[in-house]
Amino acid sequence: MNVNDSVTKQKFDNLYCCRESILDGLKRTTDVMFGGKQVVVCGYGEVGKGCCAALKALGAIVYVTEIDPICALQACMDGFRVVKLSEVIRQVDVVITCTGNKNVVTREHLDRMKNSCIVCNMGHSNTEIDVTSLRTPELTWERVRSQVDHVIWPDGKRVVLLAEGRLLNLSCSTVPTFVLSITATTQALALIELYNAPEGRYKQDVYLLPKKMDEYVASLHLPSFDAHLTELTDDQAKYLGLNKNGPFKPNYYRSVLAGCCWGHRFPLGAL
């Protein structure tokens, strides 16, 4: 059961969790002030959206790199400059990868960074930043504190590498318990569904959690906010062609205009 692409995982864990943990991780490791800093976020999927929103709110100047025109258009309409990494690499103060890809930040990019540039990964495993290329005799590594290394070039330039390129929020920050509750509930319901499913409902394949269960997970967490759902009348439900108790959206509906963007924590192919 592909829980990662359930709305209650993708939308909440990837977006809202990262929106908070990116700041927490950077503050704990570097004590950096964000106001006025130039930051480039690589990838505008759910993780990238969360990171950009948090950084923008604290006054950072945020650039976005994207491969997907839909996500790029979203970034533009959210008020971010969409650029190629090579166009801004010399001027930015922080580089954050959120793509799910590999070799997003290469040795060429690292060589061109300004002194004291902070580099970290919020996206996928430790493949996004080419850390292996930094393990060479001409560069010196200096451990500053836990999860923080200065990589020093022969001319004295330092790049601040966090968690050796591993996931920043898992290595350097805490994760909000409320978001974990949503994700864990989704996972638990997926297991219950598989266990109780009649023979033949599921073949040896990868499935998404039924939309009705996504909605149920969300409804379980609404009382925390004292939120009160509006109920459809029989006439309204008939007009929309829905069961008044849900599901309220078709299975393909993702609750966000995400396209095929990078920024999913673990792409389906990695399961």
C-alpha cells in the first residue's frame, strides 16, 4: 500500500512538516538569521513548497529551480523567481535540495559557491548533493559541531555542509508530533485495510489508500482544532453526484495542483 502518495501523507508530512522543520534544522545547526538572506530551493514539490513558504515568511529572498513547468508556474505565481542553479550559485547564502533526484548540487556548483554558503538536503536520501566529490586531498574537512562540517578550499573558502548531505529534518531537527500522528494513522489504516480485505481485492501490486480512508484520517484530527465540518443536504449531494458521507473527491484528486513535480520524499519507484 503506497502510503507515501496518500494525501494525508504527501500533503501534510511533506509540506507542513517541512515548512516547520527546515527552520528548526537550520537554526539548531547554524544559528543563521534568515532576514535578507538569499536562498535557492531546488525543487517545488510539496517539500519545496513548505521550505519556500517558511523562508519567505522570515524575510529571506527565495529562488526556486524546477524541471516541471507546472511546478515552475506555481512557484512564479507564489512570488518566487524560477532560475537555473548556475545563474544564482555565486550569490546565494543557502542552498536547499528538495527534488528526490541525484547530483542536483555538483562539485562544479560547490566550487562556485561564496564563502560560508550553507548547503543542506531536505529531499531524498543522501544523493542530491555530490558529497563524494568533496572527499579529495585538496579539500579539508573540519567538524564544527554535531552534523555541521566546514569544507575548506585551498584559498580559504568554506562551505557549511549539514548532516553530510543526509536529510536535514531527520538528522538535525525534530518533527512535529501532530504531523507524525496523521502519517502514522494513515499507515495503520493501510495495514488494517490489507489485513481485512477480502481475497481477490488486492493482487501483488502497489495500491493507493482509498480516498474514503484519506478523508477519515483527516476527520480524526479535526477535533484538535475544534473544526466543524459542513454537512451536505440530500439535495446538494444529489446535485454533486456524491454520497453525503463521502468520499468527496475521486481517487485521482490529490487536493493540490502538484503535477509530476519533484519533492516527494520517496518516489514510487523507490518503494
